[in-house]
Amino acid sequence: MMRRVVRQSKFRHVFGAAVKNDQFNPKFVAIIIEASGGGAFLVLPLHKTGRIDKSYPTVCGHTGPVLDIDWCPHNDQVIASSSEDCTVMVWQIPENGLVTALSEPVVVLEGHSKRVGIITWHPTARNVLLSAGCDNQIYIWNVGTGEAMISLEDMHPDVIFNVCWNRNGSLICTSCKDKAIRVIDPRKETIIAQNMEEPMTVHEMDTSNGVLLPFYDPDTNVVYLCGKGDSTIRYFEITDESPYVHYLSAYSSKEPQRGMGYMPKRGLDVNKCEIARFFKLHERKCEPIVMTVPRKSDLFQDDLYPDTAGPDPALEAEDWFEGKNGDPIPISLKNGYVPNKSREFKVVKKNFLDGKGTKKSENSSPKSEAKLEEILKEIKSLKDLVSSQEKRIIKLEEQMSKIAI
Ligand SMILES: *[C@@H]1O[C@H](CO)[C@@H](O)[C@H](O)[C@H]1NC(C)=O
Ligand SMILES: *[C@@H]1O[C@H](CO)[C@@H](O)[C@H](O)[C@H]1NC(C)=O
């Protein structure tokens, strides 16, 4: 006898929807753009994710195309970028976003001999950043001092496709062109698992396109698979028991996605029972897609929102390099996440991210200090002038476009 068993899951009825641009929080969305000559990316406050004006200021310090960007999980104003120019750069974005182009990184991390395609911040240790280059090497940096503390050589015979940290950042997992998946203890510089031969489960999918971008939510055990060049997001729930993977549903739209971004959980609107938010990249547009569980009640839905990783790091870079581990510090989403306004990068030792521009020479005289003060004042007034002129230009352009119609 055949019986269809419908598995109970609160995520069975998750639905996706493209939304209008009235979203906010945590703060920004960043998008790599193709700029002639150098490499650049855009940083947009979240409420600006509609059509992107050509004149919008960019982050533009690299001398080759930008290949990857990653927001610091512990500071919503800080983002890292990697490039074909073999460098990694770290940027501090002004509180309210860019008014003028940003070409001065806080720190440049040099060491790779070929282009750097992958960067990823440590999930729980402050100022720890991993980079993987086409030289098949992985570096792990203390961004606060600009030093490469760990270098993993001779582990990958071919191009590294992707690298990710486990939840508390004690291990990394890489995928490589040689078709092997490696689990690596980066501080012991050893491969602890490789070439898992038998998959736990296999799920056939009716997707003709190649690359699937996975986004895993460890709080709810839902994995979202976004096909690149496809127009679908499929989602599955993962459980500990066979068959482990349970298809939930799919969201489809007309236009294929060129890329996809995933919002940290603390940026979700819990009042609307939003359980995930994606940013779908079009030609010159960035469209938010919201995954929602339909609920009748207006009350906070505890079962949908277990505590999630908060923005505070569990430990400092130095602790982690010395061998300590720390699990993510959980926060409740009950009252929505409110970012700390005056969140500053804390310094343990010499930290480029704080000391910039205020470095004093050791034998500075009162006279040279006064001079410095004067120059800083002038720089500030020039910056203000540029910013006010830019606003004026935008206004005039708006007027012009109205007349042109
Ligand atoms: C970190 O994660 C690893 C692997 O999941 C686990 O074995 C270890 O106990 C965790 N350590 C801490 C301090 O949370
Ligand atoms: C955030 O703000 C709260 C309240 O002002 C404060 O107690 C907390 O320590 C702050 N967290 C950080 C990381 O600054």
C-alpha cells in the first residue's frame, strides 16, 4: 500500500516575494561593479536599493577589478575587498554612507602573488580575515596590525573555488578545482578531512544552469539554493535523521539573477515574520526578496526566531591566533535589532583601523602639532565644500532631467 506522508514543518509555507524599497538595517548593501580601468564597488544604504544612479560614489582604491567583498560581521561600517591586483583592502564606510568616492583604504594586505578571488571574515574573532588567491594559497590576517599570521601553502594543487569557516571559526572548509573538499584546522596547518566519498543524501534538481549558491541558516536549519543565471531560489530543511534533506518550496521570478546577497539575520523584520532576505542583482538594479512564514498573529513568533549570532565578537584576534575558540554570542531578535550607533573598532595593539590620521611622530613639537591641526582643519573644510557642491550637482541634474522630459 502506498501512503503519502506529509512531513510537518513550520517552514512548509515559506513564501518569497519581491518587495518595494522601504527596507532598512543592518545598514548597507555593497555591490561590485565593472568600472573602466580600475576596480570598484558600490555601498548603498539599504533604503537606496532601487535603480542605481551612474554618478553614485564608489569605493575605488584597487588598480584591478574587484573580485570579492565581505562585510565585517562585527562592524557594519567595515568591509573588505579583494582584487585582481593581488591585494586585499579594508575600508571604513562613513556612518551615513558615501557622499564622495572612497579611494583610501584603512589597510592594504599584501602577500598574494596572483589575483585574490576569495575573502571571508572570521565569524567570532575580531579583526581576523581569510583570503584565498589564484596562487592557491590561503592567508589569515590580523587586520588590526596588517600582518599575515597564517599561510596555508601546498594544501591545494589547483584553484580554490570557495572557503568557509565553521560556526565558531575553529576550522575552515575549502572546495577546490581538483574536486576535493577539505576540512582544515588552520592553526595546526593540517587537513583533518578530505574527499568525503559517500554523500549522506543526494537530491536531484531540475536545474539546467551550473552554479548553485547555497545560503545556510544554522538557526532554523534551512538552506537556500540560488541558481546563478537562474531565476529560482529553492529551499530545503535539513534534519539529523535520514533522509536529512527535505524540499520545502521554491521562489521564482521572471528575470534571472546575476548574483545574490544574503542579509544577516539581525537585519530581518520580525514583525512581518521575515525569516530571510536576499538581494537579487540585476543589470543596474538591486532587488530585495523577502522570505516570509505566513502567521495570523502579530505577536513575536519565538519558534521562528531562535537566538541568532549577534554582532559582538567572542574574542580578539590575538586570542584566536593563540588557539582559543569562542562560539558566536547570541542575541534575541524579539525587539528587533537596533545597531549601536557609536560602534567603534576596539584596539588591542597597534590598529590601523583606529590610529589612522592621528598618528603622531614621536618627537612632535607643539609647533608641528599646531601646523597639523591647521592642515586637518583645511582638509575638513575642503571636504565639506566638495560634498556641498556634489549635492548641488545632483539637484541640478534632477532639474535637468525634468526639463529634458
Ligand atoms: C568549536 O566548534 C568545534 C567544531 O564544531 C567544536 O568541536 C568545539 O567544541 C567548538 N569550540 C568552542 C569553544 O565552542
Ligand atoms: C551597545 O550599546 C549598549 C547600550 O548602550 C551597551 O550596553 C553595549 O555595551 C554596546 N555594545 C557595544 C559592542 O558597544
